[in-house]
Amino acid sequence: MSGLGDFEHRTVDELNFLCGLGSYTLRPRRRVDLLRKYLTAAAHRVEWGRIDRRRAIAAAAAHLVREVQGIIP
């Protein structure tokens, strides 16, 4: 267990997190920068728990591409 008690993040939770990335802070940040940092951190992440690592990384990469291209999801 990763110290989360009775709740462990699932793939759907991670995907929802990625959809809202950048809206969780009062300090403005460029979403594209946050997605890049997420992907960098994901490469070093060891514990994924119940999260499908491949789906989360693919989703983050897809969000990044849409951001760079200016496509609103």
C-alpha cells in the first residue's frame, strides 16, 4: 500500500487529474509546461498502484499535443 489508506488512485482518477491539470492552482501556469513536467516525472515514477502507466502517459502526451496545436479538448 502506498500510504493512501482505503483509497488508491485508479487509472480513471489519473486521467481526470490530467484533464484538470493547471486548474488546481492559484498561481497561473502554462498547461503545456505542466504536461511536460508530468511526462518527465512519469518517466521516473516507480509506484503506479492501480494506475495503468501506459494509458496515463499516452493521455498526457495526447493532451500535450492538443495544447501545442491549440486544439481545445
